[in-house]
Amino acid sequence: MLNAGLSPFVVKSLPVRLSRYFLPVLKETPGDAQVISHQLMLRAGMIRQTAAGIYAWLPLGRRVLAKIEQIVREEQVRAGAIEVLMPTIQSADLWRQSGRYDAYGPEMLRITDRHDREMLFSPTAEELFTQIFQNGAKSYRDLPKNIYQIQWKFRDEVRPRFGVLRGREFLMKDAYSFDADFAGAKHSYNRMFIAYMRTFARMGLDAIPMQADTGPIGGDLSHEFIVLAPTGESDVFYHENWLKPRDTSAIDADDADALEGFITGLNADYAATDEKRDLAAESAAGDQLRQSKGIEVGQVFYFGDKYTKAMGVTVQGPDGVPITPLMGSYGIGVSRLVGAIIEACHDKDGIIWPDAVAPFKVALINLRVDDAACAAAAEKLYAELTAAGVEVLYDDRDERGGAKFATADLIGLPWQLVVGPKGVAAGIVELKRRGGERVEIALADAVGRLS
């Protein structure tokens, strides 16, 4: 998908020499990190905490964020959504129109500017998107619309913990659909539902859509997309059929009836968060019912005219009579996904990145930087891999081989290409899939294997 709303951060950047990179890895696990994703993100030099629940994203972490952003962006565009960028600071008056300013709770960070105007740091953006839509849509002919952004949010969690899985500041994709009637609104909901399944599958995640409580967003229809993990925050209940892969590649999201039928079939297999348990459905599942902990990585909502009606939004209907558009909203925790992927993809040595979100594809490891033949072979591979479009992190540091292997395993790049003096003399290098075995291949074949 070419230039479909490109990220301001260019993922396919120049190759990197580790001796010149900023990668502050830690040998020891920080004592205040409770879950494995938080531990490994700190140890791998991806993030550093700057305040409770607030993190700086360092170069390696920023690259992963950008990879995740781009997958999210491509699937949003595929689903017909249009990208915008909204401010993080919103007027309290806007939220008073919807009735949520006082109802939202202490998680909202309320502030005043120098003129004593009440403002807030956006925890979500239904009101703002509704206002922007109101200013730009006048007729039913302007519908349907689905508008989204990828932007930072802030929720003042009382107990921020688990690193980026429950931080106060987080990067989120939030989309908002506007339709003329319920049939159109349900189709918009279903398009996002299937887009989310495709999004998470591309990242190597099995995310189960579960009936969920709508919370402060409102409405009576919602699904959370849950990644199963022992460190998850909530209890989830599901039919074991959800452990089987679901193929969405052939689904035509423009065909409303076919899409509704497919999703209805999916939801025939029970899956619900703790707040929405159905004991009768669980009894029917019998010994195929499973219980686990889970991490929410996305949620979709349909809430009809909750915001458009409260804010007085109408468009001219086909008969000239004003109609109130119906809305849905759709969130993906982009920064939370980094932690969720690590929770699902790691071993005792570190992270194991799925290819699609790995910060680099290959760790090129020169075991003897002081050996002229090794250096020449590594430099040649570095140049040829780069020319072939392979993202390479070249470990050219003057360090022991064990330290280089430990770093490569910790940061979890999919491939390790190892150049040593004995191998170079024989025209051989070692290739290792992260988490797999090392194999010897001809030096001349290395670029072809990796590209």
C-alpha cells in the first residue's frame, strides 16, 4: 500500500552500526519491573521511565512503535478510514456539551490556562471528532465517514504499573464513524471489527474479540480484542475454538451482508470479559470453556447518537428533514501493543520479535573486529544487505562474542548473521533464527537467504 498516510517517522531508515547507536542495555533486571515486558523493554534499552507511568521511547523502542503504527495505518486505510491529527489539549466546554466532563472521573487530567479557561489532556476524543465532523458535514451525502488519528493520550491512572501495559501516557489509534442509519453504522462497526483481526494477525498476535463493557465511552455494543497472557489484568472466558487461527483474507469488507454473516459466525463461539460473562453460554460450552488472563489491545464501540444528539449534530436527510448521525468509536493501544507482543513472544534470553514489527531484521555480528578478513567480510555483507533493502543492525563493537550474542538475543531481532575468522577462511558464515538453531551457509549465499 503506497503512501497510505505515511508516518512522520521513516521506518526504512539507514542501516545502523551498533558502535554509533544509542542502545543502553542493562545486564540486571530493574527491581521495580513486575512483568516480563516491562523488564525486557528496560533491559533492551527501549524505554526509560521519566515519571510514574510516563516513559521516554528510545531509538529501538521508537522503531517498534513505528512498525506497529504503520500496520495499524495500512489496515485503517484498507477499511476506508481517513487520517487526521487532533490536538492533545481540549476545551472542557466541549466535554460539558456531551455531559462527560464531570462524569469521566479522576483519570481525566484537568488543567487551566493562563486565562483561567478550563482545559483537559485528552483521554479520548469522541467530542472533538464530533465537533470537527459537525463543521464539515451538512448532508446525508457526506455519509458514511470514518476518521482516525494516531495520537498520544493521557489518563491519570491511580496505580500505573506493568510498564507500557498500564501507563498514564500512551499512544493510541482512535477512529470515529458517522452513519445515516443503524444498518450503515453496524457495517462501519463490522468493518473495524475485521480490520482489527487483520491488524493483530499481521503482528503475529492471536487477539480474541470478546463481548465487553462499554465503560465511560457509552453505548450497548462493544468488543475488546484480548491477547492471552498470564500477566494480563483481567479474567477472560472463551470457547477453545478461539485458539484456532481465523482466516479473514477472503472477506470482502464492502459486502455488508457477507461481513455480518462472517462476524456472526465468529461470535457464535463464546468469548467474554469478566464484566460480560454469560453463565448459560459458559454452561453450553462445557469442557470446551477456557479461562485465562488477558491483555486488551483494542476495543470497538457502537453508541448511536450519544454524542451527536447531545452536541446538536444533524445533517440534511434525503427528504430534507434533518437526521442525527449515528456513531461508533474504535481504539487500538499502539504503545500497549509493544508490551503485549513481548508478553506473548519471549524466552529466558529476551524478546523474540515477529518479523513484521521487529526494529531490524538482522543482527550482523562481527566476532573479531580486529581481524582484517572478518572486518572486510562483515563490511561487505553490511553493504550488500543494505543495498538489498534488509534492515541491519551491525554489531561492530570491540566486545567479546558472548556479550554480542547476549545483546542480540535480548533485543530479539529475527535473524543473527555471525562472521568469525574460521568461517571466513572457509567461505562460511553462521545464520541463526532467533530462538532456533545455528546453521552454516556459504558467505556468498547469505544476502540471498535474508533478502
